Amino acid sequence: MRTLADDFVKIYESSDPASVFCYSPGIARLASGRLVATMDIGGPGVHGPCGKIFTSDDRGKSWTYRGDFPFVHARPFVAGRSLYVLGHNGDLMVIRSDNEGEDWTEPVALTKGEQWHQAPCNVHYANDSIYLVMEKHLYHKIEVWGVGELAPVLMRGRTDADLTRAENWTFASELAFCDAVPAEKLNYFGVPFFHADPQRYIDIAPGRGCAPAGWLETNVVQFTDPDHYWHDPRGRTFHLWMRAHTGGSGYAAIAKVVEQDDGSMITMLENVPSGKQVVFLPCPGGQMKFHIIYDEVSRLYWLLSTQATDSMTRAERLPADRYNLPNNERSRLQLHYSRNCVDWCFAGLVAAGPSARHSRHYASMVIDGEDLHILSRSGDEQAFSAHNGNFISFHTVVNFRELVF
């Protein structure tokens, strides 16, 4: 089939792919039409957290470097007349620009002595406020990749406030995966897919370790359709759509946050009409970081995710250039749409690398008129691995709403 946007512009490319890796692409569009892109670099050749900012005034054809910031896992967003970049360096960190990204304030810490995580997922606007999620490490008992201890924390800030001030943010209550989901009791739908130690990696095959189950990289979804089972007519319920790290593929993890009368926000699990709690739902590419946006014009949710094609291949039989576990394929970027975030229709393959090392993944997107702009964490034959890519690529799906059928 023909890909939707295989051609790309490189925003940034590593000068040393063996030791400097490209991560965390985030993108926003300003009212003027200017595009703002953020990313960070990591690896043994990088000393200290380093994020980078770029802008484009020609719809992504060319980009201007605007500076660095000392934190990672960041995303740009607009609130009121200001542009912000929010991420973490352990603690949550934020900077602000009042001239469309040309100059920036000094970094400000919103927390003290905490450990946070996330990826550049979506932001949501409602009630004259912006809503987004950062994820907090709660216990530090897991010795390896601690996604089982992450609590997705919905943050709310008024769009007319100075969001570099901690007092202008409201944080939802904390609910970690390990407290919400008793993995050892799950049955009937194959979660977790592999046996896992609750505190450390287990090698599924030589050099292919599996961390304990968890959720991470959270998007915010609100259902405004009164026919939806989870519609809240008060507009106070926000659903969290998360990458499900279970060793399997094809579903996301979910939770919800409900605003209380006093303005506080409580995180909890959702229920289906039978009264049963639900944590996992079908989601193409839900095994990897994905990005969801709601389009007011088409009244559809759009999902940008990584396509898995061989997650049932035995781990020991994967080719040498395949990264990690069978479900951890990273070379094919796909687009879907949905009316309800459960039933997804395939819109097309956005981009695909010619081999497993050529990654197109961990992407972010923004609507620009009739087009969809996409920023991808990418790699080619020079990349250290599919996970540790060597450039950030910009793609455009032209007339994306015409993909609806």
C-alpha cells in the first residue's frame, strides 16, 4: 500500500549516532500558524538533561533552532497568550515564552525532591483550563524500569494564569498501576503475556528482558457525545488513555479522573455497565507510546501509534536487529480514527522504515487546517538501535479528513 507521509524533513540529526540519541518529539501550533517543536537528546555522549526547541513559519519546510532547556520528556503547549514547555529533570520543570518561542524564561521547578516521567502526549482544553498528564514515581521498589509504580497525575491550570507558578496548577490524586491492578490475579485475556518478576527483569530470550507490567505515557480524553456510556453531562470526567506495558500488543490501559465540587480531582478506575472494572481496552499500537487528538471538525478521535506485525514470534527467533521483545517493533507508524476511542478504523500507514533498525515511532501530531503534522523519533542504518534513533523527522498527512470512510 502507499504510505501517507513517508517523505520527511529532518529537524535534528545526531552528529554521533553511537553515543547521542534523539528522543521525545513534541509539537504545537500557534494561532499565527507558527509550528513549535521540542525534543531531547540522551545517551553516553550527553552530559546532563538537554532539550531543544525549534520553530517553523513555513508549515515545516524549514526550521529555526531557538535554544536548549535543562530537562527532558517535554512537550510544548499554548495557554492564553503564552507558549510553555513542560517536562522534568526528576522534578517537574517549565519554561515560558511570550513572543512565540523566540525568547524564554529561566526554567522553574514545580515540585521539589520528586521523580517524574512521561512522554510528549496530548493536551486537552476545557473549562477555560488546560489539562495534561505527567507521571509520578511513587515507591522505588522496582529495581528496573519502574512503570508498574507510575501514577498518571492529571494536572489542571487555567489558561489565563502564569503556569510557571506551582500554585496555579491543581494535581489529581495518585494511583499507581501496582495498586490498581493485581497482575497476579488477572486471567482469561493474557495479561501479562510473559511471566514477570514484580521487581526486576526476566530474560525471555538472551538479551531480551521483560520488566514488570505497568502503564505509562498518558493521553487525556473527554467524551462529549451524550450517547457514549462514559459521557459525563457535567463535563467533569477525564479519561486517561495509556500505553499498556504487558508484553502483549493491541490494547491500552485506561483510568479516569473526576473533578469534585471543591475543585480537587480524584483518580480511579472506570466501570463498564455490568459493574465490572475495566483497565485494558482495544487500541491499535497500545503497546507503545501513542498520541490521541480530538478533531472538532470531523468530531473524531485520531490515533497515531506504532504498528506491530509479529508480536507472536518466539523471542529467541527474532532477527538480531529487532529491539527487545516481540511486541516492541518500532518501524511502522500508523493512523486510525474513532468516534468513541474503543472502535478504531484504520486510516493508513503514515511512514515505514525499510528494516527493523529504521524506526518511526514515539510520534506526536497537531492539526493545521486540512493537514496533520507529525513529529517522529526516527532512525536509519546509522542508528544505534531502533530504540535509540539518530534523528527527529517531520511528516505531513495532507487532507487527512479525506481518509475517513
